[in-house]
Amino acid sequence: MISTIPNSATENFANVRLQIRALQPQLIEWRRHIHQKPELGFQEKLTAEFISQKLQSWGIEHQTGIAETGIVAIIKGEKSEHGKVLGIRADMDALPIQEENEVSYCSQHDGVMHACGHDGHTAIALGTAYYLNQHRQDFSGTVKIIFQPAEEGPGGAKPMIAAGVLKNPDVDAMIGLHLWNNLPLGTVGVRAGALMAAVELFRCTIFGKGGHGAIPQQTIDSIVVAAQIVNALQTIVSRNVNPIDSAVVTVGELHAGTAVNIIADTARMGGTVRYFHPDLVGFFEQRIEQTIAGICQIHGATFELDYINLYPPVINDAEIAELVRSVAQEVIETPLGIVPECQTMGGEDMSFFLQEVPGCYFFLGSANAAKKLNYPHHHPRFDFDETALVIGVEMFVRCVEKFLI
């Protein structure tokens, strides 16, 4: 049963239809329920059960247990028996972070928190499913709503694709959104081309020869070797990548040594690589290994390198991005409105869906500094303005209505 209690916070967004604004109390309730019971990647059993129960109560056809905990709901329009298929993706997983918010809906699972907005994504997708199911007469074709596990890692999109979620019926295009505290409420970040970066990770162990700090000539100092590697890796971007093509190499971990007067025999480091341009696929892995090998050879050290290509860049199709932009123009009335050049070096496995079918991933502004709802993503005090939930449902519904005409 869906309540029709209005929510005054949504009244500033008059272009959100009344039937969707009336969903706000339920959207908040669903989001907060999910927020209190966060689960890590491929462990989203409670979340999946909650979603399935809602879909079943509404009579929406759906399949569970895809790639462990994923769900696909299918809603067929009634305008005609034939038509295109639009996929809508929402991620469900949380992060290994201890929540520090003092709210009634704080995480009940120690050390796990929805610190990136995936609880909101799931609530928006549920609201979209409910509305579309009640208004099948307004569109033709089919909507596939994909509730995906493990976006934060190791990645649920790829195994869901392998399990056939884009088939039977075949998906023609995909859309998805990310609640975004880097933008204020009442904005949408959408652009054609690269929106988010590729994500690659590396870990390296340097093997030297330990000894006394007062007798360095008897040693191979792994810390000195590691320090030179860290410095040299910064030149890969500055001297090997076209300055027009943004890229980042970050060493985020460096561990070595046990005492101030002992030269460490091993040093361990780890980091991440980010870039937008698909032509750079494979380049950094090769160049980082060459750099490490060369410096180790100079000093007589050896190394082991583990390099992981996690996610490719998120590349939006120009036509679908224009569809989303046109919808945002209809829905968003604030002065900032649409932010066309909104990019981030953050990564997302929505990229795997967009490699298979044309689509668009976009940012939905969710920060509200006046309410102190502007902590960054992955912060233990992350939260967002829940008014964004109805805006997200309206965006998805209008995209469906425009695409599946």
C-alpha cells in the first residue's frame, strides 16, 4: 500500500509530478530501512530480500539470485506488444566504514555503512518500478530494472552481464544515476563521452638486503629504492601522457622498516591509476612495470608486481546522454540546473554495461550545506538530502517515457 501523504520538501520541485511527489514518504522509509542494514558486496541478502518482497507485493515479474544477490525486474508497457528495451541500473552494496552519523536510521551493522548513496539508488529504483508498474499504459516496450551487487568491489556488473541480464529480451540502451554530494540538490551532471575514469590498482614488493643503518655498503636499501620508484611514477603522467588527456597515478600505501637503525630488506607499496581515454588501456601497466624494473636493476634489488585492471572508464553514448540532458531540462528548475562538464576520476562498474550497449550514467546533485548534508562520499558522516529521491524517480520515469514512445 502506497501512502499519498505529501512532503513539503518536494514542493520546490514543481516539475516533479504529484503522483511521484506523493511517493516521498515511502522513498524515505525504504532508503532508511536499507541504510540501517548495510551489506558489503555479494553479501546483500537482506537488501535483496527486501527488494524482492516489494516487487512481489506489487506483482512485478523479477528474477533473484543473479551473480549471487542481484535482481532483475521486468515491466512491460501496454502501448504496444513490441518495442525497445531500456535498462535501469541501481547498485545495492555498502562500504566497510563505521558510521559516525547521529540519526535515527544509523547503520545497525558494526563497521559497515552506506557511505556512497547506494541505499538511495535502490530506493529510487524501487520507486521507479512501482510508478511504472502503475502506469504501464504510458509507454511501450520493456523496462529492465537491474539491482546490482558489489559496485564498490570486486564488481557485480560484469558477472551480471555474464549471467545474461542484458538478454531475453535484449537491452537496447542503459541509464543509471549516482547521487552526488559534489553537486548541490537541484542539479544534474550529464555529458556525452567520458564521465568517470578507468580504475586500475597495483601492489608491489621491493626485495633488497637488510643490515645495520651504520653500515649501508653491506645492504640494498629497499626504502631508498621504493622512494625513487614513487618519485619516478609521477613522471609517467607528466612526461608520457598527452597533457590534454587527464590521468592520475597515486601511490597510497608505503610500508617498510622495523627500527630506526636497521635498513629494511623489503618495502611494500600500493596505488591506483585513473584515466579517461580508452586508448590508454594497457599503457600504465606496462610503463609502471618498466619503471620499477629499471630502478630495481640499478640498485640490485628485485620486485614482485601485482597489477589489477578493475573498471574501464564510464563512456556515455551521445544520443542517450542528450535524452537524459533533455529530461533534466524539463525536471530541474534551479539556477545551476544542468552541469555539462561534470567529470570525476572516481570509477564505476556501470562502465561494463556501457561497453555492451549505448547508455548514459549521470550525477544527481544531493548535497545540502544548509542542513549539513554535504560530507563527501565514503566519509563516516556521509548523508544526503532525501528530496533528491523523488527527483531521481522523475528523471528515470521521463527517460522511460521518452525512450519507449
